[in-house]
Amino acid sequence: MLLLLSPVFGRAEAPTAEENALKAALVYKLAQFVDWPQNISGESEFAFCVLGEDAFAGALDRLEGRVLYGLPVTVRHYRQSEAVSRNCRVLFFGRDKTPFERDILERFSVRPMLTVGEGDSFAENGGMIQLRRDGRKFAFVINPACARRAGLTIAAPLLSMSAIVETRKAPFEP
């Protein structure tokens, strides 16, 4: 639990290697706070996927080869949402996908895939977990209804330390 609230080291400039490693460790740890559907045990890997720009500057790739839920961890990178594999268990959205995240999240909404991002309204746009800098620490904004819709349950300890939101309707929705 301590790792989830670890401080980030810098602010104004581009993230340092230490910050990228911390963010990768947080995303790895978040996957451990999720109850996954039973069918995950029949899979051959636990895939962490990045859609768009690599917000980890390669730090997430160092998770490759670890074991999570008895499965070897793999890391995949995708430029386009149409290419994202059904085998992705965690999908991290790069900031370059922010203008399209609502549409992409809607398409993935029933897949048993944890969606994580840093966009300012990621969770309100239908993402499950939004990472947010809170001073020198990371904080979480969680949309549990989106997780339930995909057949995932986020553990109570993580929910208790997070801001909880619901999906906000798009301006054109009735």
C-alpha cells in the first residue's frame, strides 16, 4: 500500500526515469487490486498494453517476464485503438489519445480490461482508473461502475483511498 502513495520526485520538467519507474510500478500494483473474471486462468499471459504515446518512457517494459496471477507479464504498445489485442488485461492511455478517449473507452467498455489514464477527465469519460498528480504524490480517481460493466471489481482498500466518480454524459447526449 505504501508504494501507491509514494512521492513523485520532480514536477516542472519532463518526468525523470525515477518518476517513470514509479508510475510503471503503480500501474503494476493497481492490477493486483482488481478481481478478474474466472476466465483469466485459461490465458497464457497477463498483458499490460499502452495505447498511444509511451507515458513510461520504456519503464513499463521492464515488467516483462514478471509473474502476475500465475501468468507471465508481457508489455505491448499500440498506436491505434483498432489494433489493441483482446488479450490486454491493463490498457494505459497515452495523453495523445485524450481527444479520442471517450469514443475508444466506449468501444472497450465491456471487455474485461482495466483502463488507466492520466487525462484530466479520464475517469469521467468512462475510464476505470485515472492517475492524478496531487502535489508530490499520485492520487487516484476511480469509476467503479465502468469496472463493473466490464466484469471487474476494484478492491475496497483502493476505493477507500480514491476519489470516486461516475461517467459524465457527453455534451451531445440527451
